[in-house]
Amino acid sequence: HEGEGNPHVWLLPENAAEQAAAICGVLCEAMPEERETLERNTAHFSEETERLAERAAALPVTEGEQAAIFHEGFAYLAEFFGLNAEIGIFAEEYQEPSAKELAGAAHEMREDGISLLLAADDSVAKYARILAGESGGHAVLLDPLTTKAEENDTYAGRMERNIAAMRQALEGAEE
């Protein structure tokens, strides 16, 4: 988290695969007796991330489609889904955006034709839903992969749910 930049690189599966390969290399040096298992698991993870990318690429996204994001890490998810993250609505933790801020964001969304709002299913979800209602858009609640997984779910399983949520929102927007 030092310096400028977006540290949530794992939200883009190709970045997660690169991280896994780097971790595998270090672990193989530290535990050479586990090299075969580590390399096999890393190759499997890489294959899973490639499948995720294929599924995301098949989403019905219009070229140049824009999204508003409620978490800086969601810029990676927007990229993964083929969206441009044009508006960032980043509320400070434990602070609620004012009605004026929400109205301004809704106005900007309508002006720019932004209909998708990417948010985590946490304290900001209610603001995403409010803005979706005010702007005529769709709030898409996604897993930021920053909290403990339910029932020991995998990275791929959690990202598959994100893809399904995006597909549902995009298909709803087409109607």
C-alpha cells in the first residue's frame, strides 16, 4: 500500500496468475521437496484464470461501455469485464455521502450515459442502489475478494459469481 497506485491487483485474474507464479517460484526455492505439487497447483490456477478471462470476454458488453465504481480495486474488475471505469465514488469508511454528493453523482451518470455501478455487498451497497434508482442504472454487487471466503470457496468460484452478477446486470440493462 505504499506510494501511488492501485494495490488490488489480484482482482484482474491475469495479475493473480502472475502473483501465483511468483509465489510458486519463491516457495519452490524454500521447499524444493514440494516443487512438483506447487508447480502443478500453480498451473491449475493459471488455467482457471484463463477460463475466467474467456467467460468474462463472452459477456454482452458494448465497446466503450462505462461504469461507476465504489471501490478503487473495482477498476480492475471493470477492466476484466471490458468496461471503462469513468466515475469513482469512494466514500470514506464509516462516513455516509451527503444527499448533495449522491445527487451530483446521479446527474453525472445520466449526463455520461453510465448505467452500471460496481459495488461490494457491504456498507456502500445501499448508496449504489440509491444511485441506480436515481440514474436509471443497475447496481452490480460484486465480491472484492478481500474478506474470508464462505465455505472455503476458491478464487475461481468467487470470480465466477462476479461474472454471473455482471451477466445478470448486463442482460437486465438490455431489456
